[in-house]
Amino acid sequence: MSAVRTSLFHLYQLVAIYLPGAAVIPVSILMLMVGPIPAVIAFLTLTGIVVVGFVFRSRVALKLGLAPDSE
């Protein structure tokens, strides 16, 4: 069962970290289309999503029992 939990934790990490990162290219294209002020707003929003993902990733994983060291 430990291997399953470890696999789920790694899957959760991929979603929490790399999915917001995958949004960088579409947001960059949007920045070129709309101008500097909306570009700054979009950049700060994306940065906030990534920071929140890093901060709460381990807490949520521990609560769900998905962290490898939670046993």
C-alpha cells in the first residue's frame, strides 16, 4: 500500500507544480495581445497560483495520507 501512496503523491506533485507552469505559454501570448497592465496582472496571478501550490502541496498531501513519510 505504501507504493500506491507514493505514486499518488508523485501524481499530486505533477498536478500541483507543473500544471500552472504549463499555463506560461498561453499567458505569454495573451500578454502580447492585451498590453502591459493586463500582462502584469496575469503574471502576478500565475505567480500566486504557483506559490499557493508550493505552500499547500505538502499540507494537503499529509492530510490525505498521500505523503510517503506520513506513515
